[in-house]
Amino acid sequence: MQQLYNMIKDSVSGYAVLHTSYRFMKTNVNHNQRLLYCATNHLCIYALAILRLRL
């Protein structure tokens, strides 16, 4: 799992997603919105990983 995470983190799109989520978390937003964004963000990361593994 850690290897998979590192592979995504090394990709440009993966980095952009993580960076965007970090900036989003720093802003003062509703707690429920933050949780929803995090869940969606993790789904996107897993989708990227699956796509990369299939190629």
C-alpha cells in the first residue's frame, strides 16, 4: 500500500491532487464539506492508481 501511495505521489497529477487537498484543508470550511472532499479525493487517488496499474 505504501509503495502504491509513493507511485501516485510521484506522478504529477497525484501531486496536484494532494497539493489541492492540502490547500483546501487549510481554508476555513464547514467540517462536513471537508470530510466529503477528503472522501472524494481519496477515491480519485485510488482511481488514478488503478488506471496506472492497468497500463
